[in-house]
Amino acid sequence: MASLPHFIAPARFDDADAALAQVQAIYRNSVEHLRGNLQRFVAGEDIGQHVRACYPFVRVHTDTVARADSRLSYGFVDGPGTFETTLTRPDLYARYYAEQFRLLLKNHGVGIEVGTSSQPIPVHFSLAENDHLEGNLPAGRRLLLRDVFDLPDLAAMDDGIANGNREPAPGAAQPLSLFTAPRVDYSLHRLRHYTGTVPEHFQNFVLFTNYQFYIDEFIKLGHSLMADPDGDYEAFVEPGNVVTRRAGLPARTGDELGKAPPRLPQMPAYHLVRPDNSGITMVNIGVGPANAKTITDHIAVLRPHAWLMLGHCAGLRNSQQLGDYVLAHAYVREDHVLDEELPLWVPIPALAEVQVALEQAVADVTQLTGYELKKVLRTGTVASTDNRNWELLPHPGPERRFSQSRAVALDMESATIAANGFRFRVPYGTLLCVSDKPLHGEIKLPGMANTFYRERVDQHLRIGMRAVELLRHERPGNLHSRKLRSFAEVAFQ
């Protein structure tokens, strides 16, 4: 017989805040049960039985397709039936959950049910932020862990819902969210590993780059903004959860725990924090589509309002100059990392609100408009490849395909980031800067590259940040476009 926490019975709610409070109570009840028993286990006690606690769930049942607000692309179920999802970390997702609950109540006029699911919480996912299980358990004791507690089960955290190929069992409820609670927890733990910062610091607007030069500028800018007591950002966070508060603001509990790591993580993240999480997170994803897919797989569970790629590319047209910008409006996908999840016949559309913001940002920062703006900005197709040395393939090689596609630029990450944005319903955009023109004899050499970096990186970063400022003023309902929603779409944004 399993050791279970005190049972909290399912209840029906007509108020979003009350429903959220119930989710928080169930989750707290479950993790406290797991943590208490884990402490006993680590101390060497014989627990004597299997210990289990489960995630909270939210469920809605409706007999009608009627809804109040048809302007939003989310917040409603697609037809009559029962829909549910498991939930995790209601502390981190409190604002998000409350908004999803509010929309369901408003759009369907029926109560929502909150209760304890039958999906176990893996003991690793119950740990507090500074708990380190492996460091406290000898190897032999660690082997016994699976006999006493539930461990992560990959079968409960696949991306079938997001990919559109999940088939619920006959009579089972339809999904309310793209991600189950175990899938969310898995990514939250991966984010700590890859970026060196906790999920709490991530903001709703994310910039990706493939060069450390951009990060260096972002760090410099972050610290300068913290010196301004009247600024909009309240903190700057670096890997190791090192927090610098804006001048005049007191430190918060937990700031003292931050410590710069002895070496940077694989894809370090930096955060300019605003109180409503509408600040900017910047991640150096390094080079290649595998990293681009990995990090966006995990950041997607945070449900950001947009992510943008700012990186370097090869210019494919002779009319381009080093330092010119390319605003992607289409993608040639030769990155291969998403071929199974998102077939190549699926188009990746440009999103109007993001495109307009990026073009306006270039104009605002360069002070060029109209015909003059075309001197430095070109809109066109971007090709992404997984072969960094594509130039060395026998001729005529991939350049023939790139020419047939009308591509104007080539990189290794942009199509992956855009495709995963499409797949996970996260608004996306790409603004690249031409750093070489290999088809026209201008290959990247150290001297040329250093000059280019000095002249363009700061401006390019400021353009990306200006685009975020413009997007921040958009209603979330405008950004989360119907272009990203499928026929039978989940209700949660």
C-alpha cells in the first residue's frame, strides 16, 4: 500500500483566483509529502512502503461551442466535451494559470473543476531549488530510490499534443494545454542545467544569439541600466543566479545565494527583469540547429510572448554589403532537427506584428526611413543548414537550391527557432546581420570579422531590444496569432 498525502477532494469553481488557490493547496500538499518522506529516506530511515503524491488537475466540461470573445486565438475549447490537464509549479505560473482559468470561465459560462490527478509527481521534480539529492545519497542508497518513490517517466512527457499526433484513449478527456505537468517540470530542470539560471528569472520576451559578442554587449548594457535609479528594469541576472538590483532597490531574499559558476553553462542566459515579467531574456545558443532546438524545446513551456533570433549570416546576394540586415519572411529548412516533429511540407509563416516591429526597430535605431532604409535592410528568405562547411561541397552544390528558393541569407539556427516557435505556438521573428559573402569571395577572416563586430553588434542588439519595446505594447492576444493555432487547438495560450 502506498503512502499518500492527505486527500483534497475535487471541487468546482466559478472564480479564477479561488481555483488557483485550490491548485496551489493541492500542489503544496503533494510536494510537502514527498519532501518530508525524502528527508527521512536520505537520513537512512526505512520508509516501509512506496511513497506517492500526484499533480493537481484542472478540468472543464461544456456542451456548447459558444464563446464570448472570438477575437482571441486561445482561451476556449474547440467543441463540446471534457477537457483537462495536469498542472505544476503554481508559484511560477500563478499569473498565467489565473488568466487561463478566467478566460475559460468567461468564454464558456461553466465552472471549472480542480482536483488531484492520478499522475505521480517524480520525486526529483518535488525538490526545492537548493536541494541536491545526488550529493546527499551514497550510491547504494540511490539505487533504492526507485523502490520507494516515483521517478521521471518519459512516457508521460512526450510532445504528442504540440505535434498534433496525440490520440486520446476512447472516453478520455481532451487536452487543455500543450504540455502535461511532467513535461513542464522536465523542461524547467533542463533550463537550470543549460542556462545556469532558474526559470523564475526568465522573461516573456527572449532574444537568441549565436555569438558571444552580443552577450558581452548585453552584459554591459544590463549593468549600465542597473545604475539608473529611474529605469524600467528592476534587476539584471547572470548565470549562477547572480542578481544585480537597480540602484536604490533593496536586495531580496535569495539574492545572496547567487554565485558566479566556475565555467559558463552550455547556453548561458541573462535576464533584464521587469516586475510583470515583460523584460528581456537573452540566451547564447552557440552554433548549430541542435542547440537551437534544445533550448526552444524547454523555453516553450514558459509560454513566452515572443522570441527573436539576432545573429550573423552569410549574405547570398552580390548586392549585399557586410553589416546589412536581413529580415526573414520565409525559411528554407535544411537543419534536419525537426523533420520528424514538423514535416518539411509545413510552411512557417511570417507573423505580421513581429515583422512590423523588427522593421520599425531598424528604422528607429538607424534613423533611416523609406527608400533609404532599403540600403541596410532586406526582407527575404533565410536558409538554415546543419552543415557549417556547406561551401566545401562539390559545385554546383547547395547554392543551386538556395538560388531556386530565392534565399538572400544563410545561417544554422534561424529556421529551427522559427519552426519550433510555430510548433509550440510561440510568436517568432528573425533579424540577421551579414557577416560574410562566401559565394562572392568575401569569406570570414579574423581582421574583417573584428572590424565587423565592433561596428555592428551594438547596433544590432539595440535594434532587437527596441523591437521588444514595440512588441511589449501589443496586446498578447494580437501576438498569439491564429496562424499558430491548429484545427482542434488546446485552450491554454
